[in-house]
Amino acid sequence: MMKSNPIRVIGVTMGDVVNMPAASVKYGYLFTAVAQHLSLIQTIDANLTGWNRWLNALLTFHPQRYHWQQRFYKNILAFHRRSQAVSNQISQLKQQADVVLQVGVMFDACWPPNQLPSVIYTDYTSYLSAQKPTVGRSPLSPKQRQTWFNLERQAYQRAAHICTRSQMACHSIIEHYGIPSNKITVVGGGVNFPSLPVLEPRQTDGPPTALFIGNDFYRKGGDLVLAAFAQVRKQIPDAQLLFLTRDPIPLDLLQEGVYCCPSSWSRDKIINLFHQADLFVLPSRLETWGDVLLEAMAFGLPCIGVADDAMTEIIEHEQTGLLVQPENIDELARAIMQLMSDPTIRKQYGSAARRRVEMHFTWDHVAERLAEILGPVVNAAKREIS
């Protein structure tokens, strides 16, 4: 099909969007939409490879897997080496492209010798992560954190424009990094499915079923969900909870009525869980955006989140779901019981949630907004050259 915009784009992200299931789910649908609106030349995986990857793993080793993973990705040496490797690849392709679309700020696509203009698309900042140290997403020492912060700010400064998923991230980049507001645009995010699902009538005569999906058990509030659900079961004995996580569940948490599901990036398995559920719950301690909330809303599920981070920009309280205060198990339990006890409200909120996704949160919408931004960026770069 004829491209609506002939701008030639190089995409760069953390992960191989073709061969890595996690990257394919998290970023593949974005780049598919970009390719439909622009000319996508190539997608570069910014992950370290070869001996650089092995050395990085050795230097950042930690006996606990989660902390090792955070240290592996968030360290100064890795930022430098990713940036250099990405820039070298971009330099080899620069005659074929007009602009770079960088996803995330785990590297700097404008690292010399790259000469193409770059637009950053991101969902969070290291400053915001550092405000919640107990969650483990900020593994750096104070000195290292400042160095990383400076590298991140330099990437923002070098970029021709910055796009964010949320107002929260936009405000952080302005307030904490000193980037002018006219250089930043909020473009939102989309649902990580090939197309929006066809909604089917939900049965209301079975046991009310909540769904939790959170690979990072603690960060996503898995312990809070289990503690709240134990209260729910006292009032609604036949209540069920579908519970998907990658991490081990502490043995001291009650699991009556809880059906544990193995972690999976399979879209078919996740779709099956959404079809079985009546509502979705995600009381995250740190949520960079909320992809899974959009997925649940696309299936017409009312969502329960917390009044924190970008969840307040996705869930409309008492319109598409409910927002509770962070770490408040009693309030979370009441919210679950409220939705489980009222099929009419569930249907009302769920229908409104689906409409909200259709109107605001598809990758096609995001790609259209990105195309509107990349056009002027490319034109400005051409004027500078001429």
C-alpha cells in the first residue's frame, strides 16, 4: 500500500522485535503501526551482544535474579556501549533514512558519529524510578545515579523531539531535566494485540472472577492483591482470582480460590485469561505506564488500579474502573467486592473502558501522532543541511 508519509525511519529499541517474544509484545505492534504510516527501514536491537554482553553480566552479578537483571540493564558502562554500538549501526544506514525513532532511554541514539536527527519515545524517567527505591528499579549508587541522570538528560537535549506515553513522564522531563516544554509531546500508547478483540457477551451466573497479571510480583503489587482477596473470600466465598506472575509467591500469603498461571508472553494464553475474567486488578507500587490495563480495557473489563503514576491517566475513576490509594489493602478489597457484587456496574465500566481504548489508545493513533512530529523534524534537519 502507498505510504501516507514517505519519511524513512530507523527504529531502535531494547530487544529484537521479530525473534524475542517479550520485545515483540512490548514494541512489535508499535513498529508495525509505524511501518503502516511511514517507511520503516530497519529496527535495531540496542541490547549488548557477544563479549560485551558477557562482560556486562559478570560485572553486574547479583545472587538475586531480579536485582541482577536491573543492574545488568542499568549501569553506566552498558549505557555507553549500547549508545556507541547503536550509533555505529545508524551511521551505516544514514544514507537510507531520514530520522531515528528511539524507544526508551537506556542508550543515546545521537551518540557520535550518528548524524541523523532522533526522536525519543519513552514512558518513564530514571528520576521517577529513584523516588521509589524499595521497588528495585533504581539499582545505582547515588554517584552512579547522578551520572546516569546526566547521560539521560544529554540524550533528551540531543534529541530533536521527545514523545512520552503519559503526562506524568512529560512533566518529569520538563521539571527534573530542564527540557523546554515545546520540545515534548504526549502521544499515549496502544494495545499490544494485532487488532482490538471482538467482544463477546459475558456470563454473569458463574463465580465472580478477578484477574491479576504482573511478572514482577512485588512491584506490581501481587502481595497486596492476595491479601485483599483473602478479605474478599470472607464476604464472597465463591470468588475466584486468576493470578499470573513470574516470581515465586511467598508461602505465608493465603491462596484459597486463587488459580496461579505460569508467566507467558503468548498472546493466545493471555487472551484466554481475559475471556475468563470479570474484572482486572493491578495495584502496582511503580507503573511506568500500564500496557496490561489497556489490554484488559480492550476486552471490556473494568480495571482497579491505584491513584499513582500514569494509571490515573488510563483509568477514569468510577467511569471505566476504580482507583484506590497505594498500599491500602482494605480499600483494594472493597473495590474488588464492589465490582464482583454488581454485574451492572461491571458492564457499564467495561463498556466505557472499551470505548476509551478505541478513541485514545491504539497504536494506529500513536503512529499518526508520531508521523505528525517526525515530518517537521526531518524538514528542519534538511533545512540545516541546505
